[in-house]
Amino acid sequence: MSQIAKNTCEQAMLDDFPRAIDDAILGSHEAHREQMMQLLSYPSKAHVFGHLIFDMLVYSYTYELYV
């Protein structure tokens, strides 16, 4: 975050910022894979997850109506 606060976009791209982005992408892949395995392995978790996603979509839709 210090790169963001102290540098322009061009300057940050010359330093370690691109590598940090790559690391974040790779890390998110592992997290998504683990989540996928949990949801496929435990139907009760998938059910709860489905309700969570539904609630988020309803909230998002409702929010957009009033903005």
C-alpha cells in the first residue's frame, strides 16, 4: 500500500506491485479451489452458500433500485 500512496501508477508498475498482483491472483485461485471442494463435498454447506448468494443478489438488486 505504501507504493500506492507514494507513487504514480507508472512508478508503482516499475517496482514490486505487478508481482504482488500476480501473487494475489495465484492466492485467490487456491482459495477458490478450496471453497469449491468444500461446497462440493458438503451439500449442507452448499445449501447455506446458495442462500447467502441469493441474499446478496437481492440486496444488490434492491440497492440499485434506490440509487
